Amino acid sequence: MIKVMIVDDSAVVRSMLREQLEAEPDIEVIGVAPDPLFAFQKLRTLRPDVLVVDVEMPRMDGLTFLRQLMQDDPIPTIVFSSLAEQGSAVALDAMDAGAVAILCKPGGGVGQFIQEQRAQLVQTVRQAASSRMRRVGCAGKLATSGVPPLAAVALSRTTDAIVAIGTSTGGTRALEYLLKRMPKDCTGMVIVQHMPANFTRQFAQRLDAACDIEVREAQDGDRVLPGRALIAPGGLHLSVRRNGAQYQVMVQDGPPVSRHKPSVDVLFRSLANAAGRNALGVIMTGMGDDGARGLKAMRDAGAATLAQDEESCVVFGMPKEAIRLGGVEQICNLEDLPERIAHYGQKF
């Protein structure tokens, strides 16, 4: 039985969420709270498997609650808020704080929305319940400012090499740590970070302002070049094809793959076909198993493959499944990933 606590200042929302969740035989709502301070009191005696939390609440906002929770006693948390829809900065902040998923609550007609999106809500709760959370501080202790990037590698400017990265929960902080340390002429990168539509552009812009390399949301036809990282747009799949001596990305709509769009599996499988042994696949912190089969395909095609270790992951789900399937060549801590990737181009 999956035990859920709901934290929302609206009695109507609490009631509607409870009704929809408890219609499932494997889900039980063991507590509700109108604000985070009440939630902290209840958490002294209750141990839910999943929290569903609003952002804008009295006495303490949901993001402050989430940050404190993830530092002290992590519980898989789904943020369900209208603010996440109104401003992507809220969604990015929630993901940075350790939320396993973001569900956008409409400004009106919440009851009807909850009924219509019941399947997504239930699926998200089930996935969250299977997550093994680590304190965000485990990754957060890695400073993300004032650290110079690694020295450039002389041979890394070749367009034969390409790096593909897949991540989900905990990935916003991990990617910032990683990309800030990449040299200006590092091997070109393509990245899938599970994120709602309309939020990836701001995420890419924020990283671009903080990094020496160019970071941008991918557009169909973009070339993968040294010193450039292309991030899959939320709600669309990203894949790579060979175009003469260079790699070019394709941004396309389509059904979810491995329950996600964009899907890490889609990206990794395209690299297995387009680049083979000239690619490096990296799977990082995240919930679920997206990317595990794609990374195995990359390794079978001759690519080098890396997985972030459990110690530095917020959620070890995606790397763990990739390791189980035999798709991982080496496992390393987040602290070591920048150097591994920066020096990858040396063999070309």
C-alpha cells in the first residue's frame, strides 16, 4: 500500500486529491495538512511514501518546505501548483529543491482537471513511491560557483565525437555542476532532462549564463558542435543523425517512450545508430528506468558509457536500471564526471 500525504491550503483540492487517489486499491491518503508547518507536525508520527505539495501556502511556502525536507529527511515529493504553470522559474526551483515531479494545477476548474488527469496523477504517485531518495545536500555540497572549468583538451574539437546525457529527478543541480566545469571546446553534447514543456528554454538560458560553454534549447536541424550543449525541449523527443562530417539533431513530436517525452531512450538509441563507438553515453540521477535500454544499445554499438553512482544521485533509479541491464561500462561520482567527459575527446 502506497501511503500519501497531501499538503495544500485549499480544502477543496485536498478533498478532490484524496478522493481520486483513494479510488486506487494500492493507494491510501494517511494525512492532509493546510500548510507546511502542520505537515511537519504530522510527519513526526506519520511516514508517508509520497507527498503531494502546493507551492503558495500560508506561514511557509512549498519550496521552503521542500528544501528543508530534502536536507533533513527526504520523502519523494510531487509539486502540484498553479504557479508551476504560470512561471517556469517556480518549476525549476522546485526541481532544484528535489521534487520528483511537477504537475501544473490550473487556475480554475481544479476539480474537473484532477478527474481528467487522474491517470497521470496516479502514475506519478506510483513512480514516486518507488524512488529511493537521498538528501539533496549529498549533491548540493558540490559547490556550483567560483570553480574554474577544466583545462581544454587539445584533441576534443573533432566533430567525430559526441556526448549524450540523460537525467531526471535531481538532474537540474547535477547538470549545472557538470556543465559549469566543461572547457569551452569540449566535445559537443546532447541532453535530455525530464522537464515539462515550456520550461526547458529558461533552464537552458540559466545554464548558458552560468557556463563557459554554449547551452541552448535544441531546435530541429541544430548542429552538434564542440563547446555546445543542446537540451531537448520539454514535450518533444530529441534524436541525432549523421550529416556528412557532423551530427545534427532532430526535434520531433510523438508518443511518450518509456513513459516520457522527451525520452532518454530515444536519444540514446539514435546515438547507437548514428555514432556507434564515437559516442559517450552518460546516465545520471533520475526516477524510473528511462535511458537504461538505450544506454545498453549504445554500449552494444561500441560506445563508451558512464553512470552516476548511488552516493551522488538524488534518486538512483535510472542509473541502477542501466547497470542492471549491462549498459554501463564505468560508474563514477558526480565530482568525477566533468573530467571524464572533458577528456573523452582525447581518443579521437
